[in-house]
Amino acid sequence: MLRNLPIKTYLAAARRSAGFGTGSGLPRPKGRLIWAHAVDAARYDALIQLAERLVGQMDNTHVLLTTRNDMPPPEREGKGLIWQPLPDDKRGSTDDFINHWKPDLCIWTGGDLQTQLLASAERARVPLYLVDAETKLLNRPNWRWFPDLSRASLKKFDKICTRDEDTSRFLKKMELGSIPVTVTGPLVEGAVVLPYVESDRDELSVLLRGRPVWLAAMLQPQEIEAVLTAHREVGRLSHRALLIIVPDDLEQTNAFSAALQQQKWRCIHWSEGQFPEETTQVVLADTRGEMGLWYRIAPLTFMGSSLATGQTGRDPNEPAAHGSAILYGPNVRRYRSSYDRYEKTGAARAITDARTLTSAIQRLIMPDQAAKMALAAWDVASQGASVMDQITDIVLDKFDQMDVQ
């Protein structure tokens, strides 16, 4: 039988002298500082979007994003954001961390609770919020030796938001007293609606009525051959099919233009103010800031920068937010969790080469075929936006209370 050890024993066992090795070289920015911890890469992506919202809505605000020591530095950054690894979960390190950054509020995701760090934050009277709580991340192996430890750590939070009913029931069984526990759903990147010129959309909708349209977005020059091969095969069955190509880097537009000219495609350049005619086969969308238009026009999108070697993918939330079904290649490491989420719901489909791209487009290019995928994509993107709204409101409301006090 395991002997129940008190929390003091655990804290004493974990308390060893350690230098403050994270963040000491960076000064704390002036103004509000929100500390947000991501337990994994998927939650880091969501927290970046949340941080961008908060920084945009509150003046003089920064967000400190932390990850575990064994996670590599994130590739994605944002305005007003600072990244640091967590300190070792030892009192000397955690006190130094909290005293250095002096966070005004903490958003902790998932679970994997760091006992000493949370204790240091509580001593400094940092408001703590656990969001996207998940049962499997709340059961630490060493907690079986300290049966009261998980309850004590969870009681440090002002509010807990869970990703599902199972986690909510699990927490309620732990008898957390007056700590509010709410089911919000998983915290994931939500949809961001992009702007567009309404008159352009209206005119294109009339011109393209009845035509099968697909979009190759954020394309690399190395991917153009696979895309054109697929479009050529699609055109054998759907003679009026139209392809819209958006280069990932507009400075490489000449490479795309040369390939289209060499293969004698009937093509227009959007930058020249042209609209597609009945015989146009390809639109080269070579202007900035118009993805909102193209995602709305095309019911099916191949997200480029995913077939070319060395690429890491582009954000699938963009087409999903505008009702476009998603195809993507194997190289999407940067957004893997998002693509997996869309594929699980039938909103996205993976391809591996020109042959599988051709096959997928032939099946999905007709509007009625892509509609189910697009609806599923919209549902997933909308759910993410709803949870993001709820967490944003929690943070803003807390700062309103703090300002009044």
C-alpha cells in the first residue's frame, strides 16, 4: 500500500537550488503582461492567435508564451509576443521566473501542471486560469504518491475551462470547492475572415457561373508542374474548368508566368485588371491581400507549400473560414495539428503527388461534391472561433475587474 505523503513533503523534495536560466537576458516589457503556457505545439498555435487578439484589443499589452523545456523553439511568432521555455519546477527557479516577469495574469492550457511554478504564481497573487483542460494531461505519474497534490494544484486556479464533458466530470469528482468548472470545448485556432472587394466577387460570380473552379494557393515554383498536370487532366472531363493560381511569393510570379506561357495555357494576370473570359483556363492571381476573394470564389483549394521538399505548409484555417474544401501535400509540419483536425472531420484530404492531386480534384471539383467538405471545414473553424471568443472574454473581464480595483 502506498503511504500518503503530505504536500509539504513533495514540495520539500522538489526544492533544490537552481539558477534562473530562462528569461534572465530579456527585460520585462512595460505595461500589462499576460503569461500563456502551451503544453504542446497545437495549443501554442492557438495561443498565438489568442495573444494577437488580446494585444490588438488592449493597449500597452504583451504576451509571454512558454513551452516545456523539451519542446523546440516555435517557428511562428507574432506582434507583442515573447517566447521562453519554462523554468525547472524547483522553487528557486520558479520564484525567479515569476519575480522577473511579474505576470498580471496566467492562462495555462491542457494540464501537465507544474506544482512549484503554480505555487510561486499563487504566492505572487497572479490570477490563474486553466483552459482546454484535458483528463489525460491532468494525471501525472508521480501524483499517485501524493494523492492530495493534484487537488491542491487545481485549487490554485480562479477558473477551469474543459475541452469536453468527461474532463468536467473528472474535475467535479475531485471536489474543488468553489472553483468554477465550465465546458468550453477545445482551444484551437479559429477562423479569421479575410477582406475582399465585393464588386469583384459579384462580377466573378456572374462570369464563372456554372464553371468548375479550383484554387492552388500559396504555391511554390517547384509545385507548378504538378498543379498544371492535374488541371490538364481535369480539363479532359470538365472542359470549362478554371484554375486560380496564387504564388506564395509574388516576387516569383515571373516563374509561374513563364511556365504558363511555355505550356500555352490561356491565362490572364489579375494584376493587369483582366477578368476571365469563357475560354480562360488559368487566372494568375498576382496581387497582394486578395485571398479573401479567391477562397470565396473557389469551392476547392489545394494548399501549396506542401508538396515541395523543405516546405512546412500554410494555414488551413484560411480556406476553411471561407467555405472552401481543402487538399494538401505531405509537407505540412508547421500546421500538422490543424490539418489533422480538418481531415478527421472530412474537411480536408491529403495528396502525395500530381497523380493523387488529379484524382482528388476530379472527384471534388464539382460544387456539390466539395460542398460537404466545405461545410465540415466551416463547422470546425467556427467551433475554434467560438472557444477563442469565450477565453478572450474571460481575460478582458478579469482585467476590467482589476482596473476597477
